[in-house]
Amino acid sequence: MKKMMNTKYLWIFTLGLSMAVSSCSNDDDLGGETEPPTEEDSNLTGNLTEDRELDPLVEYKITGSFIVKDGATLTIPAGTRLVSETGTDKYIAVEQGGDIIIDGTASNPVVMTSANEQGGDWGGLVICGEATTTAGVDAEAEVGGLIYGGTDDNDDSGSINYLIINYAGAIIQAESQYNGLTLYAVGDETQISNVAVLNGEDDGIEFFGGTVNASNIYLENNQDDSVDWTEGWNGSITNTYVVLNRDDFSTAIEADGANGNPTITDFTAISETGGIALQFKKESGATITGLSLQGFDTSFDYVDEGAFSNVQVEGEDSNPALSYVAEATVDVADFSWVQSGLEAKAYVALSGDLTEDMTLDADTRYLLNDVLTVKSGSTLTIPEGTKITAVDGGASIYIAVEKGAMINVNGTEDNPVVMGSLNGNRGDWGGLVVCGEATTTAGVDAEAEVGGLIYGGTTDDDDSGDITNLVIIGAGAQIQTDSQFNGLTLYAVGSETLVENIAIINGDDDGVEFFGGTVSVNNIYLDNNQDDSVDWTEGWNGTVTNTYIVHTNEDFSTAFEADGVNNNPMFVNVTAVSTVGGTALQFKQQSGATITNLYLEGYDTNIDMVDGGALTNVLIDGAAAVVTGDYTTGTKVDISTWTWIDARL
């Protein structure tokens, strides 16, 4: 393994890649319907002639040149890992007319690495476009005879977001090598952001002409040049951080050929071994702002005696006599996602019927890829710090706890449990559904709108388990035209169930909804849930203590929505703040509640009795609700100590 980043940077980046998978106890019933991939399915080699989406549960092997042909699209979801065998012919290439969509996220980047974990093991990712290049139209690349270059500067080869490339740079022939990411005449409609290239044996990223722009780039210990361009590239690169502590590197930037005047904005490069920072050959140049160089022997090197004026730095001609030592213009903390991506283990599937007790492992990455149902008589225990990632499968992806089953979510304030989708978008998945045996106006053994689940009974002190310190993100998938999942759905859940310290974020329907039952909740944070933040019906009569609601998206419905009969649930300490107007508390039919210490801010309507129900059904600080009342006199709920609400996948 190459020399690692020194201790100055170890807190941010670890370059070891562990692919070990922790096993779970009693998991025989889970994921039983998921067929293991065949060797052919998991080996990437040959020509891709039709659209294909990879599976984040599969660890793919790059066993040869894998070419995305003209007209085909390769989609790589968040969290997918691709591991290359060693060899010059091991690389991924996208032809002119082909597309690649890399949908990584900060919490689940896509990782491309090698099994041997040595610089130069494989060829990296190569993309060919139809933008202009001084090499002309239909030029031939030094890689595999690929053709690139045309006249369409707005060409679109896809999008790349949150990608880590490790140990690339294999030798092609005596004078040429692959790079981590090679962009041949790629056009400016191609989106490239949040890319890390590490331990390459040639350049980190190289542009051969084209107009493509790139942002948020991290480059560490690439042997030749961290950023290289030629053939008149005239795009931009923004927010780049370069780390070099190997003594055999060439430059942080090398430019060659005609001057297409690309734009370099906020570029920080740090060397622990001296060397040359920026080298310009022939008449190449650039416009640079936000340049910070630290530790280099030479700032600018004009190897072919090109004009200093070809490179403008902060509006002035570049000057090799200046060191350009300045405070870093790019924050290394922007790239903390690289460490998590390199350290992450392969996913373990989580789905199916749980018919016996099971405890998850906080050190395992779980991918919820279907419905997970905790069957009656079984208990699912989720330890602190466990993260469950849901595929973006809409209404077919959720966790359900049957009547007679139990769930124990044992998060802590410092280490909560997180359930969220791969991309964190509203409605990506169905959230958590718990069914109990307490009373509901729907009766005994009512059928839920979710998956035919049965709920409701006569045991108001029913116990469905403990749910503490849980964050739910991106739920609320559509079931049918008039029904959707919520973040947390509680069907007739009883009062012996403990629910506290819950955050529900970016849902496409309600944050939490109570269908009858007697369960109470302590400390709930609801951020930008599209329909109602808190919703109840069917005679729920529990208590919620300490509620904090935030609305900054305009399309929400209400902070509270109540419907049906009034069993007088209680709310103690309610804060709801909107920056976009809207309705705060809405009561349908004869529903109501008793609320103490209410603070509402920024809503157009504070109280809406939509069906003309009596205002006396809603008691606020001991008095009947007032439609035009001023509810800014209460004391805001203090969430400064609610650190668990910031946890993410």
C-alpha cells in the first residue's frame, strides 16, 4: 500500500477499504426471496448494449474492459461497490452516445477500487463525448481505440455525483497510462460533482478537450498530476482539494497545448514533499481565483516558456517568483464523505418475514430492499448506532410490526438509530409502521391501508416495544391515489409502548400519524414533512410532550391535522414555525385536543375548524381556541440539546 496521508489528515481520511460483512443472529427468514447474483451478473466485462442499473447489494468485479456502448445507459446507485482485478485491460469506458449515471450520496458514495489495493492496479473510469477538442472530430483515444470529439459543446454523457476512485492509473504502453477519471471531449451538459481520486499511478483527473465542468474534487497522492488538461479544454473546476505526501509526484496541475482558458475557482493544494505546484506547457493557461499553495518548492513552472499572462491569478499575470502561500480556500471537512465511503462495508439485505427474535448489528450496513415484517410473537431489536438504508422503491419498501410483535429501537442521544433512503428524497420509501391491540374507533381487527395489516383490540395498555432516539428520513411513499405512508405510523398502539426522541425529516406525507390507540410520545422533531407533521384519527387519546415542527417548504398541508371523534389527546409544549405561511392546526369533524404552552410563528392561519367543529373542542392553555388568536406568547421548545436530530445515514 502506498504511503498514507500523514497524521495531519488522518482524522478525515482513512484509505483502507474493508469489505468484511458482519453476520446477524437468527436471520434465516430475512431476504429469502433475494436471489444471489450469478458470477456472470456480478462480473463487469464486455459491451453493455442496453440500459442497466446495478444493485447496491452486489459487490461487482471488474474483470475486463466494460464498455457502455452508444445508446446504452449504465446507472450505479448510491452505495454500490465495484472492485477491479489487476490489469491494463481492466477499466470502465463510456462511448460517445453512451451515458453513465452515478447516483452516490454523501452518506452512500459509489466506490470503485481494486482488490489488490495498489496504485496502477486498473484503468479507472473513461468517458468519451462529442464536444470540441483540438484533436478534431472522431479522434482516437489512447485507450482501447475509443472515439471522441465532435461539434456539440452541450453534449451530455450523464451525471456523476459522490464517486470515489482508488488505485487506478494502470500502464497502457511505455509513454501512456490511464488516469482515475479520464474525460475525452465531454460536454458541459454532463454533471460532475463530489469526486475523489486517490492513490492513482498517473493523473487524478484529466481533460482531453471538451467543455465539461466539475466541482468538489478531492485528489490525494496521485503519482503524476492531480489535475491535467490538454486539447483546449475550456470548462471549469471548482472547490478542489489536493493532498500530496509521496515524493514522486509530478504536479498538482499540469496543462498542455492550446489555451482554452479554463476557469479554476478555489483550488487548495498541500504538499508534504516539496515539488512543483502548477506547470503550464506550450501556450496553455487558465483563469484562477482562490488559489492556496502550501509546501511546494515551485509555484508556477512554464516548462516551454509560455507567457506568464496566459495564467491570470486573482486578475493579475501569474508570477513564478511568488509562492502563493495563503490560508486554505477549500475546507477539507467538505470531503468527510470520502472516509465514510472507504470504510463502509458491503450491504446486507434486510427484508422478508421475521418469525423469531432477532437483534441487528450496529456494525453492519443494512439495505432494506423489500418489506420487512416482524411477525406476531417475534421481537426485532435495533441497537444504538444502527443504520438502515432503504432502496428508493416507494410503497414496496417499509418496515412493519404486526399486532402481537415488538420492536425495540435502542438508540441513544449520542448514537441514534437512522432509517432513511439511499437518496434521501421525499417519498422514496414507506417508513416504519407499528400495529397494536389498543382501542380504535375502527374496531377490533381492523385492516390498515398498508399491506393488509391488522390492528385494534381492547388492550389499551398493550406494549409494542420501545422506540427511542430514532431518525426517519425520506419516507411517505404513495400507496394509492388517496393514501400514503407516513414517517412513523402507529395503528392502535398501546400506552405501554415507549416512544421518545424521534426525528422525522423530509417526508412526502405525514411525519407521525396515530390511528386510534393510547400511545404517548416524548420529544418529537418534525422537519419539512409534506402533508401534516402530526396527524391523528380514530379516537387516539395519548399525550405528546415537547413537539418541534419546522416548515420551510411551501407545499405542506398543516402542522397538526385531527379527524374523527374527540378523545381529547393532550399536547404539552408545542412549537411550530413556518417561513412560508400556511395552516398550523386543523381540526376536522368533532376532533379536538388539550394543548398547553403553544407557540406558533409564521402561519397564515393558526386555527382551522374545517368542518365547523366547536372551538371548545380545542383547549389551549385552559381556554377555547381562538381562530384569530395570538399564539406567539408561549415558550418555544428548547431543542438545543436534541443532538440526535442531526444524525444521518
